[in-house]
Amino acid sequence: MDQDIEVLARTIRRLTGIEIGYYKPNQLQRRLGNMMGRAGARTFAEYARVLETDPDALAYFVDKFTINVSELFRNPEKFEQLRDHFLAPMLRRFGRLSIWSAGCSIGAEIYSVVMLMDQLDPRGTHRYLATDIDAAVLERARKGQYCDQDVRNVAPALMSRYFTREGSTWQVCDAIRSRVQFRRHDLLQDRFESGFHLILCRNVVIYFNDDAKSVLYRRFYEALVPGGALFVGGTERIPDAREIGFQTTMPFFYVRPDGQPGSRGAASLNQGTGLPARGAGVSGPSERHRRGTQ
Ligand SMILES: C[S@@+](CC[C@H](N)C(=O)[O-])C[C@H]1O[C@@H](n2cnc3c(N)ncnc32)[C@H](O)[C@@H]1O
């Protein structure tokens, strides 16, 4: 990053907690260029001043930068595999499951999983954590309200069981909604919990640079219990999966095998982020962004 973009990066980091240095440079510059054009800013420094002084421009930046596209049962056949090859056997083996949707956007992904789990184990008291960097999208997720397009892949039986129609939206029922804990969390800067049986991180890392991805996948490995699985997006694969220690039984699912040690180079990852610092103040989201977002 040249000096000018470094000024913008610092401003964005301070105002939002987002660390743009971990995103792919070409895509980053293109996306910033579009947003700057809309804001009438000709340089990165000018755009930094706009973000500083115009709350609407800042909200627009966060909204566009994070790209929240999602829907329930995105890639439905993968959710069938998830149910039959992972959730059902894990339930038999572990009893109570701990599941994390990382980069959950509007909550469509985690609600899809809770619905599947409710079908498999209606009395279960499983733990569901859903996190995202974008506080505004988490508010939407908590509400659990969706349009026709968002629910187009939901099976009719699940539709009638878990949704009610309210005007033009589909409302997820409280019994499903209340089981999920939504929380703001930056995958590139915040600490990870551990002990998960399933982590879903789909269509999130596509904009991250290779270093960030590599560290992130190691951290996911560490956050899983032996026998736990990481479920990634339909266009994603982990190039160094074997080196990390993952087994791949079918595309888009990566399993931490039983009896495996920690991943190579990940010994202390859950003590910190494992990512190189990108400048002053990179250690965590700003107070301003944290307030009202947990
Ligand atoms: C395209 S959505 C994917 C939603 C869902 N996982 C799916 O596949 O349908 C990507 C989400 O990743 C979130 N995201 C981007 N960078 C992130 C980061 N550093 N930490 C956590 N979430 C992030 C965005 O806010 C956005 O909601």
C-alpha cells in the first residue's frame, strides 16, 4: 500500500475496526475506486476525509465493503450432505454439538443449520454461535426476516414449520431464532473460541489475501474438536489442507481427524490472531465500532 492508501487504511481501521490490508490488493483498489467515485473523492486521502466527516458515507462503505449476499440453504445439495454425512453422525457421536457460522451475514446460514438440527434432534440443546464483522447485518440477522428470494431453497415442509408470513416478509419462528447467539467478530483480528464440532465459513474469505487465508484456516483447525468439520463455500478450497492436518472426505468439507496434534505453525494461534500486525492500532476493533455491536 502506498502512503496515500495507508492514510485511508488507518482511518478505516480507527473508525470501523476493519483492516483493509488483509484483503486482495487488486480487488480492494477496484472496490475502493467504485466507492470513492460515488463519494466524489479523487484520492484515498480525500476519501479518508469523507469517511471521517460523513456518517452516511461511512455506513455505505461498511455495507458495500463487507458484501452481505446470502440465502437460506445456499447450495441446497451441500446442506443435504452436511445433514447426512456430518450432523447426523456427529450427533450420535458427541451428543451435544457446538456450531459456529463465521461470517454469518443476515443469519440465513445458521438458521438453515438450526432447522436441520431441529429435524434431527428436536429436544437437543446445542450451541449455535453466529458472527460477522458488520454490526448492521447482525441486527438484520437477529430479526430473522427474509424475502422470497432468500427462502427459495427452503423445502416446503421446513417453510410451513419454521416460518410465518408477515406482509411481504418471511419471519423465522422464535423457537429457531432464540437458539442463536449473534456477536460481532472480526475473523482477521479477534480471538477465536475453541471446542466447535462444526464451523461454517462460506463465501467470506474470497476477498482475503493468501497469507490471511492460510492463517485463518489454521485457526479454524485449532478451533475444532478432533472429529469436527469445517464447511467452506462452493467455490472455495484450502490449498494447504493436508499440511494443516485436515482430511477431506468430500469437496467443501474439511475434517480435523482424531488423535491429530495441532496444525503446523499454529501452536499459539488462539493466543492471538497469528496474523502480522498491519500498523498501529491493529490489535482490535475500535471502541467506537464495538459500542452497541456485541
Ligand atoms: C457473502 S457473505 C457470506 C454469508 C454466508 N456465509 C453465506 O455463504 O451465505 C460474507 C460475509 O462475510 C463478512 N465478513 C467480511 N470480512 C469479514 C471479517 N474480516 N470477519 C468476519 N466477517 C467478515 C461480511 O460482513 C459478510 O456478511
